[in-house]
Amino acid sequence: MVGYLYGQTDTQIITASTMEENVASARVLEKNGFIRTALAVDEDWGYDQPTIADKWFC
């Protein structure tokens, strides 16, 4: 998907978020070239309380 977005569209940056305890999702992003840019950021994922998430970009 990353290759397609950068090669076949005008996408300039891809971002992702993972819950900080979700090591498996973080590993998938790392394997696909994403770099973690922020740790433990509050995000609104629609729950009663903010979700603590790590931010990624590729």
C-alpha cells in the first residue's frame, strides 16, 4: 500500500497512530517503513476518555 500511494498517487505523507501498548501494530508499521514521531499523545478516538497513542509517519 505504501508503494502504491507514493508511486501511483500524489500522496506526500502517510500518517498512522497506534495505542502505545499495541506492540504488534507498531512492528507492522516499522516493517513498512514508518517512523515513530511522538510517544503517548492524547487522541480522541471516540471513547469517554482520550486514547494514549503513538504517532507515526512514512
